[in-house]
Amino acid sequence: MGGKYRITGDKYPRMRRGRPRSRIVLAIVASVAAIGLISWGSLQLIDVFTGGDKASAAGPGPAHCTTKPSASPSAARTGDPAKKLPAPAQITVNVFNATPRSGLAKETADELKKRGFKIGDVGNATKAYDKKVKGTGILLGATKATDAALPVLGTQLAGAEVKADTRDKPTEVDLILGTAFKHLTPKAEADKALTALTHPQPAPSKSPSC
């Protein structure tokens, strides 16, 4: 061609097809997805090898610790009471009747004897207590007996009042039967209460377990 439209030089322009936009968009989405997948996999590997809470091979961390009961050193000595209490055979019980019902003191004394207690005096209560005891009864003994012989006898009569006097024999106590008295605590219940008193079970302590 010549004239106005003459082409000079030794290179000619080449015409190329433009890339469709859809292919470009798909390529970008695929690249982002691949990068995200690689990042997620890297985080999972880091958690496994560093002991993370989500994927730790050893299980939940300290935040998920639970408490389990563990026996304290004293628990190994189950059956050893905190304080040595006298056995029923070491306690002498004087039984006195402060009610209008006759024969009540002897009947009660006979039952206590069957349960292993020693029996001392049996009869009517003195004027200081006769017909003046409104409850089931009064357990009376030396001051030293209030945390020894009297609690042991108390397992045989629930609800009895405990009092101390000036006597000096800690293993000799009085049982004064009151107006509300009907009978001693049933033997099975009394034996259970006596066992719990003389052989207390230590409460287990709790320690964290992870």
C-alpha cells in the first residue's frame, strides 16, 4: 500500500484474543481457596505438636481439669476414732425412774445390760428430779464424762438431755427416765449410732486431676 496508508518498518502488529473474564475470576478464587486450606492445615499441625487445647494428643488442658476424691492420710486409718471412747462394758449406768410408772427403771436397766453396759443402782429418782423431767430423760455424769461415757450412753436414748455434776468417776453415769420416755432407741439404730460415734469415717478430700 502506498500513499497515505503506507506501512514502514519491518515489524507488523499482531492481533491477539483477549482472555475471557470468567477464567481470570476462577483462577483468583482457586488461588485464595488453596492459600486458606494451606493456612488451616498449618494451624492444625501447630496445635498437635505444641499441645493446643483443640487437638492436643494428651487431651484437655488445665482449663478442663476435674476434681477426684482422694483419701487423706487419715483415711488410711479408717476405724481409728479421733478420741478414744469407753466401750459400753466400761461404763456403769445407774437407772432412776422419775415417772409415775412403776418398774420402768428395772425394765430399762435389764435392756441396757443386754446391750453390754454395766448396771449400778436401780430405783426411783431423787426429789430433785422425781416427776420433774419432762423429756425422754437426763444423762448425768462427771464433767469428764460429757465427751466420753455420756455420748456413748446417749446412743441408746435419742433426745436425752446431758448434764454434768461434781462426781469424780467419769465412767459412772446416771440415766434418769423422764415423762416422755417410752423405750430405748431400737438396738439396730443404737448400734449404728454407736459405731458412727466410736469409729468415725474421715471425709475424702478432693484433688484436681487433669
